[in-house]
Amino acid sequence: MILSQKRGESEEEDEEAFDALQESSNSENPDQSMSTIKGKRIPHPTSPTDQSYFEPIPKDANLSRMAFALNRMRPQDVQISGIAPTPLLPPTLKRPFHASLSSVSKTYEYRVSIGDFQDPTLRRSAWYIEGTREWNMEAIRKGCEMLQGTHDFSAFQGSAKGGGDRKKQKGGKSPTCTLFDVDFVPEEPPIDKIYFPGLQVEMFKFVIVGDRFLYKMSRMIVGALVALGSDRMDLETFERAIENGNWNIPETPDKRVQFKCAPPHGLVLESVQYDDIDFNWQPLRY
């Protein structure tokens, strides 16, 4: 947990982070200018003691005590396992630390299962691909290779949610992202020992590492790769979408290739990587 004592609205989608990584505009109040990130509606603290927009840290600024209290107030599906004050960035950057903007890469994992039936213990954490009993592994692996590198990922961007998001997508937000690695690996199902004899359930996960992601991009990628592996899409169509940035069908430009976007419940943000940022992690009390 990175302590950021901000008030007000929630963060924008990850797609805005890349374009917001610019110098702050000048202001009569230097502290306020340093707390401002272009493209963000709310300020961010420049240091643990920044009070330009923020309240002092409670518990006499004792983060260990604060984490202890929060862990007793949290819902059961949340656990605070680390806490640190806002890191200090070099003054030459002229911007505060931001959990998304300051990262160099993110790793997403998405779990899917195939087989004779859906594992009921995984219904909230894995996407069961109904009607598929085995994968076209060669097609999936080739698709993963095609995705790696720097591309225009417009074809893998989710539709805008409203008028405001449509304006943002048309307002010059870059659809270019770099994927450092895309992999597809098998996993052992957690209750394989109690399955009925002769029935089969297999677990797999997609691992996607990139510098930034557009809205719903990781889920759209998984949906397209599942279509490839289920023989519902061919590699030529997949490659054309990466090259052209859309799913238009050349013979009938008014129609698009149809496939299902992976549902959200199988997706996990596994880790966020930072470069040369010192996090002063505090000891936790349990």
C-alpha cells in the first residue's frame, strides 16, 4: 500500500496514464504546481508531508499503526500486506509519484479452464470456456508471438463507456503500447483429486507484460486468443487486426470479426514494476 492522502474523485482509466505523464503547468503556488499531473482531475502528494491539498497522516504519521487499524476495518477479501510513505522522485522530473505513471511495466494474469464441466470452486476466478475440450496450442502460441513488441492496439481497445470516454478516445490518446511478453501456460486444477473418473478439467493462464494498457485491452487480447485456440478465428484474421488496428472484414468493410471479450472475473493485476524508486516499507503489526 502506497500512502496517498488524497480526497475526491477516483483515478482515471489506465489508458490515460501514458498521455498524462507530462510536466505540470506553472502556478503561483509551487507546491500546488508540483502536485498537479496534466490529464488528472485530482492532485497527488509530492512527499509524505505535502499539505498543499492533503490532510496530515493520522496515527501521528505511524504507518505501522495505520495499517494495523485498516486491517481490522477491511472486508474479508482485502489484506494490507505492506505500507510505505509516498516516495520522493528527483526534482528534475517536476511531478509527484503516481502508482501508474511512475511504473515501467505491469503484469496481468488471466485464468481460463476447459473440460467436461466447470470447476465450481473457480467460478469467480477463472473463465470456463464452454464447448472446448482441447486447445489449438500452436495457434495460441503463434498469436502470443504476434502480440509481442510495439503495435497500435486499437483493435484490442474496449468500446467507450459514455460521451466523455468517446471524446477521450477521439482526442489523440495514443493507442500504441509495447508488450514485452505474452505467454500461455498450463496450471494444475486445485481439486483434481476429487473429480469423477473419466472426466477432465484443465486450467491455464495467460500472462501479459506491457508498459501500458488501453481500456479492456488485456481482456480483449485474452478473448481473441481464446477464439484462436478454439478454432473460431484464424491466424490471418488475427494478424490483420494487429497490423490494421481494427477487426474490419476486407470483403465486407461494413462488418467486423466477432469474438467475446473475456469477462472480468478471471483477470488479476499480478504486479507493477518500478525502476530506481526507493519504497520505504514499514514493518506491519498483526
